Amino acid sequence: MRIEHAVDGDQPPKTAKEKPGTAPPKTGGVLARMGAVMATHAKWVFGVWLIALVALGSAAPTVFSSLAGAGWQANGSESVQVRELAQEHFGGNSSAAVQVVVHSDAEQVSDPAVQQVLDEATAVFADDPRFGEVIAPQPGMSISPDGHTGILIAGANASTDEMVKAVDELKAELTALSGDGIEVYPTGASALWSDFNEANHDAMIKAEMVSWPVTLAIMVLAFGSLVAAGLPLLLTLAGLVASAGGLVLLNEITPISVWAMNFAMMFALALGIDYALFIVARFRDALRKSGDPRAAVAETMDTAGKAVVLSGLTVLVSLSAVLLVPAPAVRTMAVGIMLAVTFVLAATLTLLPAVLGKIGPKINGGALPYAKRQQHRSPKFEAWGNVLHKHPWPFAIGSLLVLIALSIPVLGLKVAMPSIQVVPTDAPVRQGYELVQSQMGDGAPGMLQIIAPASEADSAAATARATEGVDMVTPPIPAMDGSDYVMLQAVPTVDPSDDAMGSILDRLRSDLPPQALVGGAPAENLDLQQALNDYLPVIIGVILTLGFLLLLVALQAPLIAILGTIVSLLSTAAAFGVAKLIFQDGHGAGLLGFTPQGFLDGWGPVFFFAMIFAIAMDYTVFLLSTAKEHYEESGDPKVAQVMGLAHSGRVIAAAATVMVAVFFTFAFAEPLPPKEMGIILGVAVLLDAVLIRLVLLPVLLRLTGHAAWWSPAWLRRILPDISFSHG
């Protein structure tokens, strides 16, 4: 069966092979046949999915407690080498060590009451094999000048992920030691990630709980049917349960960051609804024409199904580029989203066709009055397509001016790893951090560690003391295992997140003896940021290249594939421009309830670029595949442009509305990272859908005409033959 022609409206034209009184030939590609099989054998499909969901779902409840809490490091960097040496030779006194800040206004550290608390804190660590040597507060090193604040250090004897879990388990017991005028706070990098992950997890769950009912309401309005609106949510839920269980199992092989699930939850919800919207909308139209659920499923999968597959591949390809960054947390976040997208895609191609084939006309159950006569082809978007066709230049220039104006601020964007301000003010790690700063100086919470051969101890100490930006250097400490190393701690004059910290680290590394290495938590953050900066151009290049190639394969037309890739950059640049104005400059910070750090969190450009580009290409595939379907039918570029918009505009608008709603629910989270993520992705989707997919890209189809769909003969010979026209 052919799709409807722009002129014919509801009736499909006869093909050359059809003769009066004969049934149309059985046609369709692999996806059409697969969809028909799923619809025919729905019980088997339900059974397989039920078994998979029970098996994976049994592990899903432990996902947040099982996944890794650290991994924010640049593998192979100098700072990671220092941490490994410190754990091996200095009793675990590394950046992963847990620092317990003990303070009393009335008592000194040497007084019996404070010493008793320190002994109790030491006992907490004593029987836990994850901790190494426990170092009591030392005068001139870890005791404040007034003697009222001391820092007990519990060495790290396990991986950074295990140390974060250790703090998760013990921080309540440690903070419970507070009392009688004595305050106790666990601090340090491991404690920071523990409180940071907890705050972000709580915020993500709250945002998800808000987004689901909002999403359902939007879906009901878009579909006009309770059944049709509920299907995408059930599909997404199945994908989320499967991906959560999959991440737990994968974590048994290699540590997976807990952030992988946080991102996967949000992305799977948004993308799963996108795919289901496209499929369900097309199925309702096909069912209206044929009346046969199995045939309608086959037609749907042969047209919209191809677009979903290509969109899913584009998303996976975009996110796979992030795997180039040598940072475990960043890589596993990408893995988490890719796993969720894979499960959602699998459910879209198997479970959804089976459900559609089973329920058939009941897809319109619970229909609202206005939706009774709703057609797949939207008269409003058809009229909009005609307006764009008649007046392309004003709309092209207007949308470009808006996007370019919003993109300009990105030129002044600064990035850095998050400061202590991303943790809630009542978090123990922040309270301890600020207490140490007030008692020992701004740089005290972020001491740099220097490990050098014993023969260079005096030279390293003298050089470090003479380095601009270093407030104090502790005496060299010999290795506990008798090896030929010493450790020095350098206290900077500035806060660890200050811009000057990078210059201080660079000066130390350039001036110290060649065999001396500099690490510590601030150095790990700076090394990771440098790795992210270094890999950003490579990742952008890989994503653009692979995105173009996938569009080229899908559309068989080089010009529109190039244009589709280029315009996807505009919404990305504009979104980061808005991010600069909000999170770096602080515009709207009071309304959104946060204190600006003066920069965007360091993983933003790499990770959000991949996510935004993936979403942008998602809509590009939906629009252009529909347009190409009509071009294949009619050979008329005007029909392709106008009817492509008429048949995909409502779905794109509905999907974008859902995505914006989902993302913007995170804008009101208390921690800064979910807020950044929600606003940047929400703005990107809003700009992309409104100004690019529904304005600029259709205008480009109008201006390029037949050239948009032209392909040289040699290219057609080497590309796989993909047609979006059913039959």
C-alpha cells in the first residue's frame, strides 16, 4: 500500500502494478515483515519481554546503591599517578583519603574531650579494610593556628569508587560524634562525591516524579486518546527497567558511574516518547486507511520504523564519540544512555508493534471529543508549510538572526570542574570545607600533594615554598613502606576552584625537579578539565562526520545531509550561549535559585554537545524522512516540503513539548548540575524544534528544490538502497 499523495488526501493512489479487481502485491522491507511478525505473534513477544523485564528488573532496585560514585579523573594523568603512589607508599594518604574535621570553640584539639572524639572517629575506621593508616591531627600541618580545629586523615586502601561507598556508609556515624560543643564533619574528595551524588540523585528522582504526570497530560492533548497517550509511557518504563538492571549487571564487569543511570532515566524518557509518538501517530493513520491492524503495523514499521532505527543509530553514534574521553565517569555516563537508548529502541521495534497489532482499533480508546476526526496530516502544519514555501527568505533570515544572536555569548564561555557550591549548604562536606577555610585559609581544603625521590626532598621543598601562589609547604614525609619516596603537601593561597589554581599547578610542575610529581584533588580536577578540553574538538569532529554519514545513508542525498548536519550545530551553539548568560554571568540566578560559579561545569561542552546533537538529529531524521517519502511518491520538491511538514509537524511539536517539559523540570532542582543539564537541554530542544525543524530546515528544502534530493549515480551505487515509501 502506498502512502497518501498530497493532492488525493485520504485515498492512496493506485500503483502501476495494481489492476482493478486484484489485491495489491505483498511488499515491504525487513522492518515491515518484522513488524508483521511481531503483530502476529504478540503473545510470544510479550512473553519474551516479560521474562527479560523480570530478570533485569530484579536487579533494578539496587541500581543507585550498586553503581560507582567516583571516576572523575583523567586516566594516565600526573595527578592520578600521584594518587596511586600515595595509596601504595604513604598508607593511602591520597586525594581519596577521608578527612574528618573536628572543631570546638571552647576546647583545643589537645584537650581530652576533643581527643576522645578523635579516638572514637579512629575506631570507626579501624575495622574497615577499605581504610589504610589513620593519621591524627599534626601541629603545623593539620591543626589550625589557634588550636581549635584539627583534621584526622583516614587513608584510602581501596579504589575511589569503594571509598565513596565507604563514606556513604560511615558519614552518618561520623557526624553523630558531634555534641557537647564539638563539631565533626567528614570532608575530602570522597566525601564530596558522596554528598554530591546523594544530592543529585534526590533531585533527579524528584524531577522525574514531576515530569511523568506533566508528560502524560501533554501526550493526552497531543494524541487526544488516553490509550494512545499511555503507550509511549509504558514503552519507556519497560526500557528504563531493562536498562537499570542492565547497568547493575554491567557494573559487575566494570565500574559504572551512578550518573549513568541519572542521565539514562531522563534521556530514555524523552527519547522513548519521541519514538513511540512517531510510531503510534503513523499506525493510527495506517489503521484508518486499511482497517487491518497487521497491515497497519507493517506499513508503520516500513516507513516510520525506518526513521526510528536511523534516529536511534544517530543517537548511539553521537554518544559513542564521548567514549574517546579517558575519564571513567564520563565514559560510563555515555554507556548508560546508550544502553537505555538500545533497550528503548528494541522495545519500539518489537514490543510496541506487538501491542499495536493486539489492540488494533482500541488505540483510540478514551478519545477526547476534538480528536474523533484527527488525521495524521495536520491542516495547520500544511498551511504553515505553504506559508514557508511562499515567503522563505523572511523566515530564514529571522530564525538565523535569533540563533546567531543567542550563539554569540558562547565565545566567552568558561568551563571548570564544579566547586563546593554545587553541594547543598547543609551537606556535612560543605560545612567541613568552609570551616577549614575559615580556620586555616582559603586553600587549605585543596592541598596539592608532591611526591618526589628522597634525594630531591630538600630541593622540591625549597622550590615549592618559593612558588608564587603557595602559602605553606609541609616538611617532607618519608614513605611508610620504606621506599625511596617523600611526600610534601603544598597549601595554595586560593580556593581550589579559583582560576589562579591552574597557574599555581603549572608553575609547580615546571619548576620542581623532573622526577617530582604533583597531584591532589585540585590537580585531578584540573587534569580532567584539560583532558575534556583537549578531546572536545575531536569529539565534535567525530560526531559531525558520523552524523553526516548516517544522514547520507538514510536520505541518499548529499546536499540535504550536509545542510541537516550544519543546522543542527546552530541550536547547540545557541543553547550554550544561553548557558553562558545564565550559569556564568548569573542572569536569572535569583529566579532559578542558585549562586553562579562564574563558569559552566567542565563536562558540559563534551557531554551536552553529544546529547543536544543527538536530539537535533533525531528531529532531523523525522522531518527529512517524511519529506523524502513524499518526494519519492510525487517527485515534486514542493510536495516534499509542504507535506513533510504536514505529516511530521504535529509529532515534532508534541515530542519537543514533552522533551522541554521533561528537561525543564530539572531546572528547579537544588543542586547545580541537574539544573544546568535541564536548562541547556530544554533550551536546545525548544530552539531546535521551533526555529530549525519547523522553520529553517523546511525553508532550506524550499530554496534547494530538486537539488536537495539529488544524488550522483556513483553515490547511489555504493549506498544501500533505503526507501521511506511503503509498497
